[in-house]
Amino acid sequence: MGKALPSRAEDYSLWYNELVRKADLAEHSSVRGCMVIKPYGFSIWEKMQAQLDKMFKDTGHTNAYFPLFIPKSYLSKEADHVEGFAKECAVVTHYRLKNDPGGGGVVVDDDAKLEEELIVRPTSETVIWNSYKNWIQSYRDLPLLINQWANVVRWEMRTRLFLRTAEFLWQEGHTAHATKQEAIDETKQMLQVYTDFVQNYMALPVIQGVKTESERFAGAEDTYCIEALMQDGKALQAGTSHFLGQNFAKAFDVKFATKEGGLDHVWGTSWGVSTRLMGALIMAHSDDDGLVLPPFLAPIQVVIVPIFKNDEQLSQIQEKVDTIKTQLQAQNISVKFDHRDTHKPGWKFAEYELKGVPLRIAIGPKDLENGTLEIARRDTKEKKIYSFEEAIDQIPGLLDEIQKNIYQKAETFRAENTSEVDGYEEFKQVLDDKGGFIWAHWDGSAATEEKIKEETKATIRCMPLEFGEPGQCMVTGNPSKGRVLFAKAY
RNA sequence: CGGGGUGUAGCGCAGCCCGGUUAGCGCACCUGGUUUGGGACCAGGGGGUCGCAGGUUCGAAUCCUGCCACCCCGACCA
């Protein structure tokens, strides 16, 4: 039982950390705040990447790559942008090391000081807009629809595997448009792409909305987001899409000749999701036995565990498994046959549950006699006996069902943990008792938002894209345009 | 950067208060055998600068001083 997890109820964050480590997703590196993404974890990320990349391309975007280093001066061109990121930037000051004359190994060569320091990108708006200046002359060059897959560095004070690391992997889309409306449409389109991805592939329901001014991306006019609810009742921002207005175009002097013969600044957007989605995936579905992966993103969708006493039995099983495997693979299902004799079946059962494999087939001598096999579902833990033919037939449907079921489960959980409150005392009460999402009225002022945050630790996760009924702020009693979404957040 | 805590085998820990031969336990690892339908068992084995530096002492994982690293709680954040 060396691998048993702590339970979620006992200690949620210990459960999360142990799960990440024991399921072989990632581990801490020797550099503070940075993680090593292990092969199993990375293969899940690769599946997410592949799907997102396809969706970006289907909506007309192309990939490019911009440098890791940003000249310090670039960062100061957009005032809000510096303000937002300055406190968490890694800075390169030298370009050479030398042997320590005192014998202490290698030291920084003071003679190799850079004229202008380089910032390790915390996000790439500035380098990218600096290029866009040269790429855009006319309305004929627009829209410019570019995405990049990259790593970025934000020197966070406190980190957690996947949820907040000093270095993380992400994609960042950066687009330029001739009109304001087109840029807004793009911003919303990408929000919808993220929503579709998270809901349909990650099996995680989200709420779409707009950030308040205080939560807005540094340099944006509007920040759209999707918010998901985790099993401990805390919210996680799963993706953001920013309408940048003409802020970066003005900062980097990106103008274009309009159709009408004028000269205007372009309108911009940027949007991103990161390896943080891995954290969301893990926290949203997993249980005390380990990961539960949606079939669409599981590196192994079906694992076959043979039960055998000797080589002869194994080779008989092997023969049967080969045909099953071929037939499943023909339907684009990823199958692993774990015939290692170094681990017992029970050990393997537990191991693949820990790793979240959606379906497990067990097949032994009894089955060969009867022409059957056993299929166990990871999401419900149900086990059922099927004939070989039935099994081949049913497995695609079962995978489908699991995908739907875990979405359904997450949605039910969210429904049970979403409240609507009117009074501030009630608000505090609900927050303490059960947490989760809370819809409440707010007067729209930063001061009230700040007061609520200070007193309760809850923040406005987002304002809905379309407000419901107007009302009165739960704190000040002043008029409210409609309920906004509160929660404690990661 | 403020408050608290921890550094002992790959991982998790005991030993420290009250100094005493060879630093111990569980998991993992290696070898052999028996096992194999829900995390097997027996026997044997390998692996340690006790975070670093200095000090006290006949003797330091243990006491003292300094330093370093990491974790938790705050402030900050995708």
C-alpha cells in the first residue's frame, strides 16, 4: 500500500500534491517554483495542445515563434502593462561566466554586463507588437491572426505544481484588426473556443464572463474569462481572452492605411491558456483513489491486464488480446497491454486507477474458457463481464459515456455549490459554510469590491456577459446592474 | 519581506529535550524461492558528507554561533 493517497476530506491540498506526484504527472525541480513535467503528465498536455492547436487553426490562426528575451525598454512602453508585471520578472544582466580565480567554481563575469538588461518574457505582447509594427502597413495586411506555444516566467512568491509555477507552458494568441468591432468579435470567438475545449474535451463546465477593472489584464480594455469550480469549492480561472483596444498599437506605433485613405492604429486582442489547465483537470474530476481522466485526453484509454500463473497461460491470453487490441486500435482507441510479470494484477489495478485510465480490461484463464472478459470503468468503478464481440462493440460507447458522465458529475457538483444571496451577512455565511460560486449584487465600485475581498477573501470572478435583473448591492445598498459571480479563488 | 516550522538513504519518518561504541524504521530498490481474479510472502542484500561552516567536549545527528535551503500562514498572482 505504498501508494495510497490522503483523502480529499482530510487534506485537500495534500491530496492534490500527492496525486500529482504519485500519478507521475510532475515533480518539483531543484529550481524553486519550477516543475519537471514527467512523461505521463506531458502526454496529457500534448493531447490538450493538439486539440487546441487544431481549434486555433480551424478559426484561421497560424503559429509563429517570438524570442524568450525582451529588451527592458519594451516593457515600459505600455504603462499599465509594466505596472502589472514588473514585480515578477526575471532579468538577465550578463552574458558570460568565468572560472572563479579563488577556485569556487564558476562565477558571473563582471566584464560581460549587458548594455540593456533582458527580461525573460512574462507574456509576449511587447515583443510581438514590436514586430507587428513592421508587418502591418495597410488594411490589406489585416487581420493578423497569430498564436505561439511557449514557456513564460513569472516570479511568483508562492507556487503549486501546475496551478502556479514560476515557469509555465502556454499558448498566447495575438491578433491585430482594422476595426474595434472585429477585435471584440475575435476576443469573444476565442473565449468560445476555450469554452468548447474545456467543456467538451476536459469535461469541465465553465462560466463565461468579464473581469472587473481591478482583475483586468494589465494593458487590456476588457478581459473575458472562463471560470471553473473545483471540488474544494474554490474557483479556478481556466482561460482568458483580452480585448486590448488600441493600447499596444499606440504604445508600439502600429498604424495602417485604411481603405478610405486614412491612417489609424490597429485594434488588438490576446488570449491564452496554460499548463494550469492540467491543475484544473486533476482537481475537477479525481477522487481518493487517484486521477479520473476524460477519455478524450487520456493517454491510455483502455488498459488490458492479463491474469496468469505461467508463460503458457500468458501466451494464450496474448493471442486473444492481440486481436482485441487490433480491433480497438482500428477505431482510434489507444490501448495498452500490460503483460509485465513483475507486478501482480491487484497492483496493476490500483496503479491504473491512480493514473486515471478510463477503462480497464481484465482477462484470465476463466475468461478464455468462457469467451469473456471483465471491463471496469474508472469513473463509476463498475465492473461487468462481456463476451469478446460485445466488448469490442461496446467500448467506444462506454468511453463516450464516461466522457459525458464526468462532465455531468462536475456540473451537478457545481449546481449544488452555487448559491444566490442578497444580504452581506448571508454571503459571509454561505462562503464559510459551503464556499462555491455565489451570485450576488454589487454596486460596481472598486471600493466595495476591495472591502469584500478584505473581509471575506472572496473576489468577483467575473460579471456575466449579459446581466440578469438589476438590484441593490449587498454591501452598500446602492443600485446594481445585476448579479456578479463571487468565489474564493486559486 | 513579516510570523511559524522543517532539513537524517530515492520517498515518508524516528532518534535530538537528557551527548556515549557499528545512526534506526516503513515504503521503494537488488538476489533467490514460493506466489499471481484487488496494492503477495519468506530469506538474504545494497544504499547515509545526519543541510553547510565554525565552536564546546575525551566524544556531537544530539549542545552553542553563523549561514543556506525548503515548507506552511500573510502581502502578490494565470
